[in-house]
Amino acid sequence: MTVKNELVALEVEREVKAFLYREARLLDTEQWDDWLALMHEEVHYWMPGIENRRREDKLGQYSADHMAYFDDHLRDLTRRVERFKQATAWAENPPTRNVHIVSNVEVFAGENEDEFVVHSCIFSVRSRGLNEHFEIAARREDVLRRVDGELKILRRKILIPNATLLCKNINTFL
């Protein structure tokens, strides 16, 4: 992902922030089809696992060659949404209550005129049943592309700081 380090105009920054806040609300209110409509047809939604490595190790902590919690395209995301909507989805009965908090949003000009590179932080709180409560914090690197006047998520990379996932599943999107 190439960042020109060129901040966008304030009205574009406001538009991108409103887009991200709306996305969080759609996820929290289980408006899955509306959330899917925010995806570009060529979306790549990736959340690599992290490996504890020494600084001098050139492979780095996050690698495309290793495990990922999400490594999805539109077809995969659509399948996950369809599963969430099924009454037989055991991980969603009782339903999970979600809160997504988006912050630290920075918006830069992308490689193309109609693209934006967006850095943000996400804090996801999930609760279900009487005593299940899980929190996930992450940094996100997105590429948004304007299509027919609307922003769409072309690429999303989600980076969690934990080497071990501290919850039993990820039955949400981040």
C-alpha cells in the first residue's frame, strides 16, 4: 500500500470519517447487506496473525505467508454474512451485541485520483449471554475507492497486537 503522505482536503476527510462511522453502526446493528454494499467488488479483507519475532528477522511480525484470521474476498464475506443471518448459526444464538469504536483516522491521497489510504484504530466490544465479554483492539489500513460517487472498501488490513487471540472466536467483522 503506497502512501503519498499527502493529506486530503478537510471535506474528503470528513466524508471518509462519516463512511467509517456509518460502517461501524451497520455492523453494530446487524445491517449485514448494507455493510456488504460498502465493499468494492475486488475487496481484499485481511487480518494476518501476528508472530513474535526478533527485530532483526526480516520476515516481520505480519506475513502473507503465514496464518490469517481473515483472508477474504467479496465471495467469502458474502458467505460469512449469509451464515450470520441463519437461525442455526450457533455462535449467534443468543445474538452477539457489538460495539465498534473507530478513532485515530488519518486520510491520505492514494495511488490513483479516486483512491484514499486510510489509517485508523478500531476497538470492538462483543458481549453475548450473561457473562461472555470480549474486546479486540486493532490498527486498520484501508484503501477506499470512489465508485459512481460512493466510497467502497477496496482493501482492508487489520493488525491486532496480540500474538494469541484472547477470545474463542471472531464472530464479527472489524
